[in-house]
Amino acid sequence: MSRHCIQECQACMSAQPDVTVRLLEYMAAEKDSEGRNSLLKELIQKYALAERKLAELNNSLMEKQRQLDEDLQAAAKIQAALLPQHQPLTSNTKIAWKFYPCDRIGGDIFNVVALGDDYMAIYMLDVSGHGVPAAMVTVSVSQFLQQNSVLLTRKSSSLLQKPAPPQQVLSAIDDEFPIERFNKFFTMVYMVLNIHTGQLIYSSAGHPHPILISAEGQVEYLDKGGTIIGVGNRIPFEEGEKQLCPGDKLICFTDGIVECMNQNGDFYGEERFFARLLMFRDRPVDDILEEAIRDVMEFGDQQKPNDDISLLAIEFISSAP
């Protein structure tokens, strides 16, 4: 640039200082705006990446939840298969049952098993806790009883098979399921009924006492037995024996029904439960259990029970002449 032009520019800048300042301010603002835009773009990219990862994680969790739901449904079907599937093939008895787990699967299990042509075994157990861990124990005990027929029948001196004593069955189960095995204990009642004569032999391991309601309306609690399964009982389980007459009804239950709570924190209780059973004692066992469940659900404001509820009833209809 010629000396003349430089002098003219200097003169112009000297003459208009405000224009120079404004130009510098504009250039600084433009540079600051570019920085903000770059930062904003970086933040948007990071947010989009985080959102994408969150969506992938959510989809993974939803898939795992779906698989868990399928597994629980399959487990519930397996547990349901361990409950009574049909009426015993005899006209001498009538059975009914209700099972309401507080989760999809529960820690209660019960069944009625034919022992040859003359006897049936009746059992019910309640594992400590709820859900999958408790259900695993119920399945293990049920399989143990099914796979170890020696516990259910024994050979007498006449080579005829007869039921093993209930105390022997409970002792064998207690040996097989120490609390260290599953970190669980459970209560159980085990009974053997002669379906022709009505002779009932039973024993209980800390389970709520079964209720025997006679045809005349008298109530008796079957209280013979011992302590819970899993703690290594050193004292033999005590057995009880009763003679059932036509029209007598035997009812087994878990403590979930009497410990059901309403919104005020009140328990349903044994007194109310027993009164309900007596109120409908002349009805078929199906109706008795239906009324009992209806009453406890009304008491609990139709809310999901806080513990598994199991009911099993057997009516002895006739005896051999």
C-alpha cells in the first residue's frame, strides 16, 4: 500500500473512532456466538447419545421383565399342578380346596394322595416367607413325597402295603429339610384316612390345628404333633387318632386366612373364621370354603392378601357296613 493510502486510512480511523470500536465488538460477539453454538451442539449430541442409551436400557429391562413374567407364569403352572387335580376316585369322601397366593407363586402347598385302594394321605404345609424362595421349597417337598413312596406306604408282615405312620413321615421330612438347606423352615400337617372305615391318624409340625366339625355341629381341634420342620426335632412327633362318622367335615388351613388384615390393621382372627365355618357347617364343603373366602375378602376390603391363603376340606360321606 502506498504511503498516501495508509495516511488516508489513518486519517479516516482518526476521524471515526466509534466505527472501529463497533467493528471490534461485532467481531468479538460473533466469535462468542460461535463458541456458544459449538457448546450447544456438543450438549445436544451428548443428550441424544444419553437418550439413545437410556432407550436401549429401557428396552433391555422390559425384555428381562417379560422373560421374568413368563418364568413366573410357568412356575405358577408347575405349582398349580402340585395341588389336587380332581376328586378322589371314591364315593366315600368329598374334597374341596381354595388357594390364593399373595404373590404369583406362594409358599403354601397341599394335596390329597391315594394310597392303594383303602387309604388316602392328606397334607398341607406353609413355608416361611413368600414368593419364589418359598415356592422352591414347596416344590422340593412335594417332589420328595412323590419320589419316596416308602414314606407313604410300608410293607407289613403280611406283605400288604399299609400307610407309614404320620410321625414317621414328618420325621423323614424333618431330616431331609434342615433349615440350613434352604434357609427356610415350614409348618406341616400330615394325615392318613381309611376311606372305608373313617379312621384318621394325623400329626402336625407346628401347623395350625385342623378343625373337625361333626355332623351334629361339635367342633374339635386336632392338636397332636410337634414343632416346625427344619429345626431338627429330637422329640418324636406325637400322633392323634380320630374316628370320622358320616357327615363329619375336616378342614385344614394356613395362617394366612386368620392373619389377614384390613385397612385398620385388624386381624381376621380364628374366632371369626371358626364362626363362619360353623355357620355353614350343614352345607357342602365347596360352599363352606366359598363362604369363608368371601367373608375374609370382604373383611380385607377386597385387597390382595398379605400372606398366602390355603383351605382344604374333606367330608366323610359313608363308612363300610
